[in-house]
Amino acid sequence: MIKNRMGKTFTVIFSLLFFYQGHALESINIDVENIKSKDWQLNDISLSLFDLQQTSQQFSSSIKEIILPPPLSNLKLLDIQCSNFTWQQNLIICQTGKAKLNFKKIHSKTFDFSFTITDQKSIFSIENFKLDNGKLSLIAEEKEGFWNLSVKAQNLSLKTIYAFLPKQQVFDEISQGNINANIKVKGDQNGVVDFRIKSNFSDLTLQANQGKIATEGINLEWELQAKLQKGEWQWKNVARINQGELYVEPVYLEIKDKALSLSTNGKVINDKKMLLQNLLISHSDIVSIKADGLVNYQPRFNIKQANIQSEIINLDQFSRQYIMPFIEETDIDGLKLFGNLNIDSHINKSKLTDITVDIKSLKILDEQKRFEIHNALGTLNWSNDLLFTTASEISWDQLKIRSIPIDASHLKFLLKNKQLTLLEKSTLPLLGGNVYINQLNWQNITDNEPHIYFQGGVEQVSLEKLSYALDWTPLSGDISGYIPGVNYKNKTLTIKGELQAQLFDGIIKINNLSSSGLFTDFSKFSMNMEIKNLDLYAITQKFKMGGMEGRVSGFVNQLYLENWEPVTFYAWIGTPENDNSRHRISQKAVENIASIGGGGAADIISKGFLRFFDTFNYDRLGFGCYLHQGVCQLMGVEAAEQGYYLVKGGGLPRIDIKGYNTELDWNVLMQRLSRITAVEEVVIE
């Protein structure tokens, strides 16, 4: 109830009017120290009644200060002028008023103002409140313990508003932007029970979190609705960026024709939990993510339970904008992804429990040429449940690991916890032959330390295609063999048993094969090789180094390569013991062999009677190299008075080929070998 002072004051006024009736009284002025009603307080009031001799009298007031009820308690109105003021028992009305605002750092110019105060209801409004080039209006109503607040903002400068915020604000800087907004809030004596915000931000440019978040020229539409029901807040939120640049470290987005939107709705169960009933993130024609779940946000944030469905519509754009910034300058930098994916996943206690990925037309390219896949299709199912049994399948048109291609294939396997297990025997077409897999198991024992076991074999894999893929000197023949066990552990690959290659009508056996850092920029590789009874005629026809007949055997022991370049080995190849095959060698072969060891056989042939012969007989031949620190220590089948024999003659016509260089730079040796094995005509130095 408005204090009795009001009624007493009116009694005085009316008494004075009655007393002075008939006298020439023009006006009456009354000063009141304050008027209080509930949470309102009007201080230093001056009332004026004038034009008493006129048919229509005028009643106005001035108020030095008004203290408002919640939720506007922090606002203070100063220098209020009410040109139309009504003061009656239990009623105060100020219409067509003018006032100034004092709120923290805001000291406004005069704006339109009005209020109505009764015992049952109070209404307060501000119109044409100007802030730079913007304008603000406010209407507040209180009735029987309930209140409503409506705020309308037009073209308000965010930079100006930022200047009024407290020092520990979220943003580092807001340099430009405007806001238009409609805000409606409802409450009672206990606080807010309902609020709605509909706003539009234009040309928003800001920085936050020490530059880790930034925007430039952002146009943002934002709507928020929240309501308190049965002690729980329920909300609905929609935000949409239609244009501008957005940076959230390390992701940068330039938004033009593809809008980015976020919508959520849910409820706050208590002061610790939040139920997310629906979340939708959409970047037009690129990605769409839906989620629901239960979140704990006190004492620290964690996901108690969540279901997430993602559709990556354009994997190329998605990866460039959302994945590549995270993998720059890492081991997998340089990947390019194409296609689309559908992903269904579940989280429990902040841990991923299962995931399903539907793969459609997936293509992966690698600028560093480590991995490549074309038109991959399939479904990947994974769970951390050790009893999980749902199979995964994938197929592709072509897969390439490093430079080795694997043609169209299909695999069926089981993914669970930290393990992959092949479910059925598979055959992969490889370089004209096949790799067959009887058993494959992958386990991630520790982070980044997988343990892989393989059992299978190869059949008729083309050595010619393999050497071409690895940029080796061309070889002919094929590789076949059973592999009883391959282990990859501690980043080291080891092969149990022996791999056998059948080529040039002979056999090459590989054992003690191991590799470390196989898929890194510093791979290491070691093995031993046994060469048995290869046909020299088949070899020389393949390498175009001149015709030779006979057989050769040999070995390569302790071969060690780094990044596929030899570092050390001990190798020998020559005529085997008890070889009874025909031993013949052509002039061209003589010249080429002589060029390797620095011999002078070519001069002997061109100057002597031997030039009349196309081929020569030999007893045996051989060539060896011990590579150490980039230098090959050379050897032949037999020592000579000067140098060593690369070819020891026998029969007629016969010729001996000697080598005189006992040491030769490895790169120089490779250059000589590449020249004599080329298809083009050989140039003898």
C-alpha cells in the first residue's frame, strides 16, 4: 500500500483549493522528500499545480531520482520530468515523462519515460533511449508478485556496449558490429522463470581467449528460449551464421553460401546435470551432426551418456576445413579425403563405447605417396565390449601402400576394443599375382605400439612389376612362397621362415627379413638372400647387357638399407661349382663387364684378332662387393698379377676379363650398372 503520506498530501491540496476558491490563485507547488511503494522509491519530488483560473488545470512533477524494483534494481533514473502526472490515493501515474539514466558507466541523454504505480500493479517504460546510433526501449510490469520485462534493441553498437562490460569479460576485444534484439523476461519474487531472446548480429568482429577465437564480418541470427518448470530449466537455442569469417584455433572458416548453424534443446535437471534432448550442428552441404545425451557440468564437465549421428556429405571440404588444421606438421600431414561417411557413435562416462561408419565412394590421396585408396565401400563396426561380434567389411577398387598397388579386393574382419581380427581367408591381387591371408591379427598393446601377426603367402607376384614399383633395376620372374608367420612389434617387422622367389629358371631365397620404421620417413630394412642356379642367358636378355650363357649362384648377406638405400652388405655372384652348362659370352657382355671393374678387355678385342669373334668361351666368372661407408670393395673369381679376374677364360676362343679397381664409390657403381642394363646402346668409357 502506498504510504499514507500520499493521502495526507492530497487532503492538503484539496483543502487549499477549497480555501482559496474564489481567490486569484494561479498555482500551487508542493515538495515531498520521498514516496515508497513496495520496491519502488521516488526521492525529492516536486509537485506543481498551475493554471488554476483556467477551465483545464495542469498538474506536473519533477523527481530527482527513482529507484526501481527487481530486476531493474541496478538502474537509477535521474532528473525525471512528468508533464502529465497523476497522484491519488494508492495511485501514481507519470505520463509523457523525460528522464536520464545512471547505470554503471552509462550516463544517458534525456529519453521518453513513463510509469504507473498502484497497490496491485506497476508498469514502467523507457522509449527512445539512444546509444550512439542505436536505440533501446524497455517495458517492465509487476503485478501481484509476478513481473514481465520486454527490451527492444535497434542497431546498437557492440563496440559501445563492450566498453560498459566489467574488466573480466569473455572477449578480448569487440572492434565492430551491431545488434538488433527483442528480449522478453518473466519472473517472480524468487527470480527469472522464463526468458526469450531473438537477435541479429551484423558485421561482428571480435577476439576472445587471447586470440584463439576470432570473427570478422560475421552475420549471426540467434534465438534462445528458456523456461523454469517444476524446478527444472528447459531451453531451446538456435544460432545461424550466414556470412563472415570465423576462427576457432586451429580451424578457420570463410562462410559465404554455406551457412553454419547450431540448435539445441534440453533441460537442466539440477545444479550439476543437463539433459541434452537434441543437438544439431549443420554446415550446409558439408556436414550434419545430431546428438542427445546427459552431461555433468559440475564440479567438472563430463559426458555421462551421449548418442551422436554424423553425416559427412562432402568429405573433401570437411577434411580441408575441420581435419587438416589439426594434422599439419604431423606424420599424417598431406592427406586428401573424398567421398562421404555416415557415423553413428555412443559415449558412456566420457568414453567412446561403440561406433559404426558407413563408407561411400571413399578416396584417400597422400601428397607424400605413402598411402592411397580409390572407391572404398563398406561398413566399419567397432565396440570396446570384448563380447562384441558384429563384423566389419570393406572393399576397394585400388589400394596403394607406398608405391605398391593392390587391386580390387574385399576384407571381412572384427573390430573390438584394441584389436582387429580377420574373419575369413582373403586373397589380394598384387602385381600380377596374389597375396593370400590365412590369419591376421592386430592389437594395440600400448599407445602407438601395435602388435601385428600375419600368416599367409604369395604366389606368382611379378618381380618385374615389383622392381618397377620400387624403382629398382628391372627384374624378371615371380615370387611365390608360404609365410608361416610375420610379426610387427615395437615398430619392427620380422618374418619367420623363408620367402622363395622363382626367377630366371633358378631360385632366390630370402630369410632373416626384418624392418623398422617401415611407414615413416626413416625406414630400416635388413635381410639375407641366397641365389641358386640362375640362368645367365635369361638374365642378360632381360637386362640388355650382352649375351651370356651359363649359370650363376651366390648370396647377399647382412643387407641393411635405410630409406631403401643400401648402407652395408656382403654380396657375391658367380659360376657355381660343378656347373656343366655351356659357358659363352658376347663381345658386348665382355665390354660391359670390363667397364665395371675398370679393365681393358674392350681395347684387346678391338685391336687384336679377337675382334673377328662374336662370342667367347669362359671357364668361370664371378663378382663380389663388400659395401661399407658408401664404398664397394670389389673382388673377382681369382687374383691376377695385377687386379683380379672377373671372367677366367677357357677353351677357344677364350678371353680373360680383369678388374683393376679394388674400391669403387657405390653411386659410381650404380651408374655403371644402370648404363649397361639400359635398353639403349652402351657407351664404354
